Amino acid sequence: MDLEVVIVSHGAEGLLRNCLRSLAEHPPATAAMRVTVVDSGSPDGTPEMVEREFPQVRLLRRDNVGFSAANNVALRETDAAAVLLLNPDTEVYAGTLDAALARLAVDPRIGMVGVKLVMESGELDHACKRSFP
């Protein structure tokens, strides 16, 4: 199973650098991975940083059309069996991508998996409950 990682970024140079480093340091052992950054008109040198420091990353420069529309730009261009939509403020740890891909491979009825989000402090991020009372 191949994996496409899509990251939408706007003015997040430092965060994106850390995210891309984590992907480079912890690629899946069980799948080919391609990383695509959709830059939404960053004014801070983000696209130049991606080109300079991560030449293996596919960079798509676009106007700021919003997060969902920017993800759709990359989704329209991939034929990967699995796609990970990742925010630029995320870092991936060893084994995370393999575990997610393994879960997808277990049952063809599974169309989506989520992972535990841990904040820098070590505290669990209850992201799925932000909009609930």
C-alpha cells in the first residue's frame, strides 16, 4: 500500500520544517510514501524553505483558497491507496504511519483511521471533542 501525505500550509515555516523532518525521520517501513505540501500563498518564505531543505517533497503553490480547497488540490492529483491529511503543526513518531496503514489493511471496510494526538507537554489532545459541550 502506498501513502500520500498532504500538508496544507500558510505562513507556518518553522512548524512545517519540524513536520517534514519528522516524516523524513520516521517514514513507513511497509509502504512507499510521497509528501505533498500545498502552500497557500505564504508570505514568510515557506515555499522556498521546502524547495531548499526538502527537495524530495512535491510543492504545489496556490493562492489562499482555504484549508479544505487546498487539500482537494492535492487529493485530485493522487492515486495513492492511502492518504494522510496532516497539519503543519504535527510531528510523526516512529511506527505511527506503519500502525495506521496496518489498521487500514486489516479490513477493506475501514476507510479512515485516526491516531492519538499528544501535545508537546505530553498531555492527550482531545481534539475530537473541541466542538462538543
